[in-house]
Amino acid sequence: MGTPRFFTMEVFGIMPFNWRKYAMAWRGVKLLGGGGQIFDGGVHFADMMVHVFGPVAEVSCDMRCFDGPEIKAPILGKAKIDVEDSWLATLRFESGLMGHWSWSCRGYGHEVATGVYYGDKGSFKDRQKWMHAFQFGADLKLKSGREVPYEDIERRYLKQLGKRRREQLFPYGLSDGISNECWDFVEAIAEGGAPEIDAAGALRAKSLSIALYEAATAGKPIKVADVEAGKVRAYQKPIDEYWKI
């Protein structure tokens, strides 16, 4: 794709959550879950964007909770759903890359599921319809019109790997994300090393997610570094006060 320029990831449609289930009920209240899908599933997308494209300088975000019924929440009892069910966000990377990231589970009528990453030579269209970027690969289309399916890209990539590198990436032939993740964690403990994604990496991804809440709360762009350093915390403050942390 050449030098990355901008991307868009947007998913709009109807995705009903069964708030009567304990496993879901705590996710619907800010004081219990910390936030909605930006905080929950969205951190996977945030992690991948930072991993692939580098640090994000600042974000802007507008979010809504269009439908917030009252539920029986763990610990709190009766509570109103108050986490976001829709958002529109812009990410500005330190590299100059621009990113558009939007989601809604209250999009009635037409459904939209698009993830495309553009560069100065072409673009990758993500096969994923959620926020686990590149989990199922992406197809390349060059500005010449030539298309390269993900299967060809994966085959060429695997072919050029040396034996040692292949064993590092796919120990014992493991090739699915969860198995590799578990192996990486076990190996770090057994050998006393660091996992591929350590606590600092997790903090960077989570800070990006939280920065979107802070930007929506402030109504203006927020620097991700300020959120990571704890300088901006208007959204987080009532949660910390409730739990006395």
C-alpha cells in the first residue's frame, strides 16, 4: 500500500445485548465496566492500530447513548444503561496518518461494515467486520487496479520466513491467535522474559480507548499522552471516586 495516509473503520447496525444476563449487565453501566464497546472490544482495535501505525498524538470523539433502559445491575441494583451505543471518532497519529473510527449498535435500517486502509500506492480492505483488525486478513488493491487476495499475501509471507523465525512466530505449528497468545505468555513465565505485548503496551492501547471518552467529555481534541500520564481524567474521575481509588 506504500506510505499509509488514512483509514476508515466503521460498523453500523443493530446488535442487541441481553442486559438481563449477569455476564452482560455489568458492561452496561459506566461505574461497573468503565465504559462500553470502546473500552471493551474497542481496545483490541486500538492495540492493533498502535502496533501497526505507531503512537496516536490526539483524538476527537462524539458519542451517544441513544437507548438506555433501566436494568438490574450487579452490585448497584437498579441502574440505567449509560455507556455509549454509538460513536464517531478521529485519530491523528504522530506519523501524520489520519484515522476514522465509528460504531453503532443502534443503526436501524441499512447495515455498514467497512475497514479500509489507504496508502499512496493502494489500499487494504479488511475482511473483519468488527474491531479485531486483520484477524481474517485483508485484500490489497493497487492504484493500477491490480488486486492481490489475502491468500496470496499470506503464502508469499510464509514462504520467505526462515526456519528459526517460523518457529518463533508459530511454535509447534500453532497458527491461531489465541494459541499463540497463550504460548507467548507461558514462554515469558518459563524463561523469565517479557511477553510480546507487555504492561506498557497494554497501557498505551487502553489509554487510546480512554482518550476517546475524555475527548467526548471535554468536547474537544485530547492528547493521548496526557491521558496516559493521568493529566486528563474528567471522564474517569467519578469512577475513581465511586470505588475510592
